[in-house]
Amino acid sequence: MVENSIPKEIEELNAEGKGRFHLKPASESTEFPFSCHPGVSCFNACCKQIDVLLTPFDVVRIKNRLGIRSDEFLQKYADLQNFKNTSLPLLKLRMVEGERCAFLSDAGCTIYENRPVVCRNYPTGVATKSPDEKAGENSYFIIEEEMCKGHFEKGKWTIPEYKTNQGSTELDQLNQPWLEIVARLKSLTLKDDQDQKMNIFIMVSYDLDAFRSFVFNSSFLDRFDISVDTVERIKSSDEELLKFGFEWLKFALFAEGSIHPRK
Ligand code: SF4
Ligand code: SF4
């Protein structure tokens, strides 16, 4: 399976694919045939030797599904890897013995209801915009891989229809502020405080239990002007804490956003 959340230069990636896969440019109205179900001859083939990039909401939902802390999830199931030629750390699902996803069983995905966005969106991908590109209709692509027979099954979708069917529309919206932060970090030249900033990025993005401890077990709430309502909200909900974390990242990385030090 090809990563389906980052690429922009489609031609370049097609060249890298050298016949193993082809990325077909698409728009929101492009229709494509696709269906994946246990009856396809390739069932489970795409969950082996793959790159699955994880978003913060993927990590929270999967670790809660497994009933473990975020640091345990990171230790057992994922690896940090710098994105291409940058020092931006992104998180990938670790393959068992380098071969297959740890959540794969003969009957399919054991965390299906909480599977990552990348798995939900396959075989579609969005071509990310640079921070200076204007908002507007997204550019997409359809990933056509030799091993995937879903393209020859019945079913016809536009990309928004497919994403809604797979339950990724809401996750995309929740992750959007983080994706904007990632796009900015990719194009930013970080300076002397790079390591410190990247550690903050990793903590908020992937280790929510550490971020909770940072907020509630340090002088954070004394130093920053956070409303009582917000404190109550982030205390009782992981998803609210993560949304708050994205806002905190804007302050910590770019000195922007709605969180301010107390005067
Ligand atoms: S999380 Fe599930 S769908 Fe995604 S690669 Fe693993 S087994 Fe496959
Ligand atoms: S049809 Fe494609 S997505 Fe479905 S199991 Fe086969 S390879 Fe994976």
C-alpha cells in the first residue's frame, strides 16, 4: 500500500513506483469503481509491508480501543521517522517482523472501527497544498496497485462519497488543524530551538497522556490564561484535550493562536 496522505508531486511518485503502482490524478467529482470485502482474492494483501502514517486522532482512538496509555502504544506499535529530507517526525505503524500489520488477523483488521485514516481512505489520497496555496477544491489521486483487485469490483464512488462511507470525513476534519501545522513545519527552517520544538510536537501529536500530565501536573495552568470551562472540557475528554493541544502547538511553534500567557 502506498502512503495516501502526503504526496504532492504525483509524477515524481509514479516514477518512484516503477510499475508497482500508479497514481491517477482525480478531483472531487471524479468517479471510480471500487469495493473491498472478504470475498476478494487479495483480501488482507494490502496490510503487509506497508507504510501507514498515523494522525494524532488515530493514535488516541487506537490506544483507547486497546485500553493502553499513549506511551505504551508508541513503544509497542509505532515508529517515529523523519519526513523525507526534513527533521519533521511523523509516526508509522510498526510491521510485525517487518512484514505485516500487528492488527491484521485472518478475518481482517482487528481494530476495524478504529483503523487509521490512511487505511480508511485507501485507495484514495489527497495532494497536500503548500502553506501559501489558496484554499479551494482539493486535488486528489486514486492509487492503482497491481495487487489490489478492488478496482475490478462493483461499486462507484466520488472521493467525498467514499470517504464518508469509510468514516474518514469526520476524522479528516478533526485532524485538519494538525495537518496545517505539519504543512507549515515541512516548509519551515527550524533554528537552534529545533529539538525542543520537535519534542513538543511529538508529545502533543502522539503522546497525549504525557501532554495531559504536562498540562495538569506542572505550572502550565498558572502560566497560561485558560478558562475554567476549557479546563473542565479537556480534563474529561481525550478528543477535547487533543484539540486544545493543536491550539497549544500553534503557540509553542509559531507564537500564534488563542492560548496566551497570563498577564
Ligand atoms: S490497521 Fe487494520 S486496515 Fe490498517 S494496515 Fe493494519 S490491519 Fe490493515
Ligand atoms: S481489494 Fe485492495 S484494499 Fe481490499 S483487501 Fe484487496 S488489496 Fe486490500
